[in-house]
Amino acid sequence: MPKMTVSVPNELLARLRKSHPEINWAEVVRRGIIKKVEELEKFEELKSRGLV
């Protein structure tokens, strides 16, 4: 699987690590990207049908 680098401010990274170190933040980001792409694809489909 290809890799992508995401930059976040140092303060945010510290908060993520402190508040929930058990969470796999890379997985959270991956799922968020998948969800956004699916939403955009659905929007484009509706747009092509003239429903938006």
C-alpha cells in the first residue's frame, strides 16, 4: 500500500499523543479520507444526474 505523509502542528500532535495514545491516528485519518472520497463520488453521481 502506498504511503502518504500528513503534517499536523506540534501542539495538535502532543494533544493526540497525550489524550489517547492507544488510538492508531493513521487509521483514523485513512478512514476519514475513504469516507470523504465516497461522499465526493456520491455527490458527483447525483450532480451528473441533475439532482444537485
